[in-house]
Amino acid sequence: MITGLGLSLNMRNMGAVAEQLAKLSKGQINQALAKATNDTAFQARRAMQAKFGSAFDRVTPFIQRAPKVFPAAPDRLTASIAPTLSNDNRPTKGGKVGVDPQHVLQAQEFGGRRADKRSEVLLRRAGILPTGYQTAIPERPYPGSDDGRGNLRGPFLTQLLSYLQTFGEQGFKANMTERRKKNLERGTAKQAGRRYFVAYGKLRGGSASHLAPGIWAASGTHGSNVQPVLLFVKTPTYQPRISMDQIIRDANLQDYYDKRVRYRVRQAVERLGF
């Protein structure tokens, strides 16, 4: 059997190889079935990756490489395909500043809101990100901040979170010291100085009420050049964009599974010299 995010296949038409199965021991049969199951699991993985490439705009390597095969074995004839970072087919909290791809793709298949990214969790705990909001990169990303696929680069995001003191008591050493802040604001010969600040626009008013809610950077003479880095947007509700059932149908995975079972059984029999 093969399982995954909305995916379930079972062996059919075993009668087609009944004569050959009779020539094999139980262990040899299970070994052949495990190989056929894994063949199909990797075929399903390729089909999932191809669909991600066509369904998402500028799909990130993080999502493209996310589907992981948990292979079958002769004593466990079930393989799983799951878009996850874990090694035991369970959702995780995601990377250092990210979110587990399983959470992202579940929102894309079933609709609804996506889970908070790790960075959003930190910003919310620090009292920076308002309830009911998530973050988004501006249409014109802050220079040097984005990875070209609609996300902030890891080192840049870590610096931003460190500057804003979001790592809490356990991660206090990761928070930027006042000295490092001053150095960043002063800049270098290769990089202009800048300081980050939070604006809440009409949400809370204040001196920056004319700016859209988000995290901004001020640079230039007396901080006169003000640009958005991350915007606070109301938590979006996603419409379904992918269907694992459709992927199964388009890739003819059930038929592929049946063929690989027959092939692996014949291969096992031929190896015995029959």
C-alpha cells in the first residue's frame, strides 16, 4: 500500500501473477512487493514535484524538494510520501525561520489559512505582529532582502529578527546587541547604514500612522530614505490550488503500481532461473 497527502493506493489484480507467485517463498514475494511499492512511491513523488512546478508561481526549492518517500520493506509493505522536514513522517515546526512544508501544502490542497511561519511566531510573541495578521514582502522588495521567489533570504531575516529582539530569553544571545545595532546603522564602505522600525499605520496610530503596517527600514541622511521590509497583512484564506486525487489520476499511479508489482514478481522468478 502507498499513502500520502490525500494519496492511497492498494495492490490489485494479483491473480495475473498467481502462477509466478506460487514459485516464490513468502519472503521473496514480500521483497518483490516492497520493491514495486517503492517504485511507485518515487513515481508519485515525481508527479507531485511536477505539479508543484506548474501550480505555484516561482516555486521555492524548499517546497519543490519537500515530498519525502518513507520506503516500504519486506516486513512492512507500506510506503508513504509526505512533504515534511521530519525523518518519521510527522509534521514539524519547520526550519529555523520557516514553516513545515506539510502545513503549507495542506492549505494549498484543502484551502483555508496557512500556518504561521517561524518568523511570524517570533514576531507575534515579541508583541510586534498583531493578532489576525501575517507577513508579506512588498511588491518592490527591500534591496538585498529577497531570494527572488517571494521570500526573505535566510541571513537577512535572521538579522531582522535579531535586530528586533524577537528571540526571547532562551535565545537572548542571538538578539542583536546595542553595539551591533549601532554598527548596522552606521554602515560600511560596501553597505549603507540602516535602522529598522515597526509601524502600525491606522491600526494604532502614532508618529508612523502614515505608513502601512509593517517593518520598515530608514537609511540615508538623517534616515530620510524610508522603505518597507515586511508588511503586516490580514491572514489570507487560500483557495484550493492542488489536488492529490487529480495528481493520482493524471499520473495513472494505480495502473503504474499494478505494472510494477507484475514486473517485480517476474523479476524475482527469473532470478531463480524459472
